[in-house]
Amino acid sequence: MRILGVLAAAMSLAAANAAAADSRVVLVTLDGLRWQEVFRGAETALAEDPTYVEDRKAVKAAYLDPTDRKAALMPFLHEVVAKQGVLIGDRDNGSCARVTNDQWFSYPGYNEILTGRPDPAIRSNDPTPNANVTVLEWLNRQPGFKGKVAAFTSWNVFPAIINAERSGVPVDAGMTTPKARTSFEAALGRMQTQTPRIWATVRFDVFTHNYALEALKRDKPRMVYISYGETDDFAHEGHYGLTLDAARRTDGFLRELWTALQADKAYGGKTTLIVTTDHGRGAGDKKGDWKSHGKVLWPRSDETWIAVIGPGVKAGLSKTPQCAGADQVAATALTALGLDWKAFDPTAGAPLPIFEDPR
């Protein structure tokens, strides 16, 4: 009987190791999308203000009139992820998520998400190569992951944040047009080149999204990072209606991404999708605080949110015992991959307690 018990334990361990050997993670960030919109939907005062919305009639019909405003804005997050996975950060209902860095803007936020800890030396968005090793770089050096890690981002500072030159992680970023390997990528490249540019450092998310989808179908990477940017850039310009449109459009990207992953035998049932943001936005008393973020002038722009769906994730979880931190995302991704996060960095934030079994 003892031998049978040992054999059973060995078989169970082997099965667990086999599952871990084929697990995958897709990490997605939506730049600067407030928890207020994610959990409340459109804010009436902003949506009705002609300063921020040009077509108020259309915005009202799309985002204010529906009974469930949050589902009208981000149906995939609320109809799928919140029910089948984890959606944390609804401060109206006792849930909390935040960045732990002391800057509350993009480069420090993305560094924290990708490395598992804040770096007080990062105090600007300048494209300085990151001295810290991201979880992407570390994975790209591990057996079974070399050459199977990739990033697709709308903001052109990400090659520096991920330190693409040192890490060897391919980063498709900004207005860079990658070498086309399919006819669809060739068409994407032509459209990206021919599309008017609104921002000097950020491309439209539709290109980031479709380049990522094409690579997932073709290359089957095990760790993918996708960063969408329009929710931040339209907000900075004070276009609240366009910010809402960007949020709903990106929610549609998430649905399309998740559907494609589940339909692909390389990913279906093996993939964890993690979605979060690099910072919040100001929630002070001054009109226009929502447009910006940063610790000095825009209070509460450290407030964020985190969503996770995938194998072993507790269905319907909406809060954690402690306020969830952006520094916990990297370890959560490694845990979902069946890896020891402490081997990456024992000083990083611990994994979020969101899995059915202790990992």
C-alpha cells in the first residue's frame, strides 16, 4: 500500500509538472484606465460636459442610458472575467488595488508590474534602458521559454522599459513596422504607415492588437505582454467620450483575444489572462483632475484594478485580504506558469492569493 501511495504521489507530481510545462500567460495593460470607469461605468458629470464630449447624444445613448453602465462600457470584464475569474479594485464595495511606487505615472508603473517591485530611481518617462530585469527577460532565459516570450505595445518607450537590447525579448512598439511574415502583417504595415498620427509616441491600439493576435496564432509564444495606450492618451487630451470609446473598444480586444486563445489547442485551457493598468487618474476637487495623474498634483491616482482569468483561478473573487499591489503581478504570472517566483526575485511582491490550490 505504501508503494502504491508513493506511485500515486509521483504520478500526480508528474501530471502537475506536465501541466506546468505547457502553461501560458498573456499579460495585458490598459494605460491609465480608472477603476471608477471600470466599476461604475461612465461618469455623468463628465459625459454631459461639452468641454469633454463633442457628441453628447451618442455618448448618452451608449454609456449613460443603459441600466448597467459598467457592463455597457466593459462587457467582457463584467460578463466573463468577473464571473469566471477575478476582478479586483472596486473601492465602492471594499475592494482595493494600487501601485506601490511613489510616482503614479507610466514608466514607474510598468517597471513595477514587470519586475515585481518599485524602483525609486525611475522618476520620468524618458526612454532610458531599464536597469532592472523584467519577468519577460528572466523567462526568456529559462528552459522552455527561450524565444517564446514577446511584447506588443502601443507606446514607443517599451523597448527601453523591457530593455529589448539586453533582454533579447522582441518588442513590437509604437510606429515601428515589423518585417511582415504573412500577407495580413503586410497589410497591417501598409495601413499603419498610411494612417494619420495623432500622438508622436503612441500608435493606435488596433495595430498593437492585430500584430499580437497574428503572432499568437503563428509563433505560439508562452509568455506574451500586450500594452494598449489609447485610454490614457485620449484622457490626457480631455476627450472623455473618446476615452470611453477606447475603453469599450479595448474590452472588445480582450474578448477577441480570450476567444482566440480558447479556440487554439496550444492555448485553450492552459492560458491565464492577466489584465491591469499602470496607474489611476486624479480624483480631486478641481475640474479636470481626471485628465492627469501623478503623486504631486493629482490625488488618488495610485488607485488601480486587476483582472485575472484562467486555470485554477478562483471564480468570482472580487477582493483580497490586503490591498492588491501592482508589484504582485509578476509573481502571479510566474505562479500561473507553475514556476517558483522567488527564483525570479525573492524581494518581489508575492503572488495574489487568487488560485484555488496553493502554488
